Amino acid sequence: SSTQFRNIFLSRRGEQLVLCGELNAKNSYGAYVGFKRFYSMAEDSYQEIESSDTRVFDALWPDRCGNRVNDVE
């Protein structure tokens, strides 16, 4: 597969559920690039994947994914 997922869970942000976890995708050479955190807020159709400059992502992660309510298998 071209993408691997791990540590997937649901978090609650107010009334909204947020899907959080880690993904590892293949680059154009077919090699996996390493796991990166992600979150997706379906109601806003918004998602973000951790980049090499993690300062903003690190600041948003506790607000988006800090209220873990359920693991997803």
C-alpha cells in the first residue's frame, strides 16, 4: 500500500469530532518518508499533516487532538 496508518483515534473539540493519528506515505521513488502526525475535522472539511517546520502544528495539536475519546482500529 502507498500509505500506512497508526495510532488513530478520535478527539473531541467542543461538539466536533476530530480524527487524529500518524501516517507514512511513499514518495515519488516508492520509499516511505516516515510517520507524520495528522488531524482531520470533517465538519470543516479541514485536514493538516505535520510538515518539517512543526512549530505551528505543535501549537495546534493539543487543541485538535488533546481530548482523546476513542481509539480507532
